[in-house]
Amino acid sequence: MQTIRSLIRSVALAAMIAASAPSIAEAQDSGVVYAGGAVSEGQNIYAGAVVALPGARLGSGLAVRGGVSAGRYEYRTNAVEIEGKYTSAELAFVHQSSGDWGWANFGVGPRVTDTELEPADSGNERVGTRWDVALQTDGAVGNRWRLGWFGSLGVLDKAYITELRAGRLLSEQSQTRAGVEAGVQGDDTYTRGSLGLFVSTMFAEKSEVRISGGLSEQAGRNAKPYAALSLSRTF
């Protein structure tokens, strides 16, 4: 657990340094760093980077993605309230494609997750450190009106996240967009859906921020408000 937490701190620090530093190669984009988090009934944070391999560039060809995440969630089993805390790290090879239509990434690679439960739940096989194969895709189609997506699936653990965003470009200069978002995430122990609004804009050269909020509802519980923030910078 301490090893994964140390890795998360290191990658998150590297992402923040890269996001705040000037781009070394202004002539072309070879990667992107990102970080973010969300708060609702549970909480999560994440950070990572996508870096194009030699001979490729951001949006075209092969790349490597590294990411870390951590969070907490709650679920009920046999009338007992269980709190889960997890830390996770993953590495993947990514196929990138882009054009006038938009862009899309598809990746696959190993993921390691460490989960702690309080109180202990003997029926939950996810406790402790587990290795998995993670499949991930993200992308967007359209310009003035844009549909974006993100999806992640653990092949063995069956932990999944799906997100869709549909929005309109409000300002060409700042690349400000606003629209609606929806998502579903969970595993064999819980399912949570969300519906809300988002606004994204460029706040510095090659840097974007997205703020969103709405309602999130976990199966068997009342709906709760949520808020999310994400930052990204190409380099």
C-alpha cells in the first residue's frame, strides 16, 4: 500500500511540474499531462500522462500512458455499511488517431490496485493487492457541437467507468465549451450514476480546465450532489 501511495505522489508531482512549466518543444505536441478529482458520497483523485512514442505525435500513432488514482467509496452488504479505500497505478500502450472529425484513443495494459475495507467484508474479493488488465478509451467527435467519451474496464475485477459529454463551443478564442455530462461507474459491489453540467476553457497556453457538477446516485441510496475538476496541458 505504501509503495503505491508513494508512486501516486511521485506521478502527481511530476504532472503538476510539467503542467506549470513552459513547453520545451513548442513546434509540436508530443504528449499531455492531466490531473483531477471528484467529490460526492465518495471521493477520488487521479493524475497521469500520455506520451507519444518515437516517430509518433500526440493524436497520431502509438503512445504510452501512465496513471495513478486513489479514492474512497461506501456500500452496504448484509445490513452492514462498508467503507472502501483504494489506490491504483496503471501503464498502457495507446493507439491514437485524429482528424477533422475529432480524436480517439484506445489503450490496454496492466493495473495494480490495493483496497482496504472497514469493517472487513469476507464476501468482497477485491480486498488487498490485485493485478488486472485494464482497457481504456477516450475521445471526442465534432467541433462546434462535440460529443466526448471516456471508458475504462478492469478485465478481471470488472470495475468500470463510463462517461459521456455533449457540449457546444461558445468561444473560438478561449475554446470555451458548455454542456451536459452523464456517467456510470461501479463493480460487483456497487453502481453509481451521475448527471450534470460542465464548462471547460483554456486558462493558459495549451492548458485546459473543466469544472462540472450535478447529482450522483448510488444504487440503494439517495441522490447526492457532486462536483468535479480536471486539468490538462499538452506539451
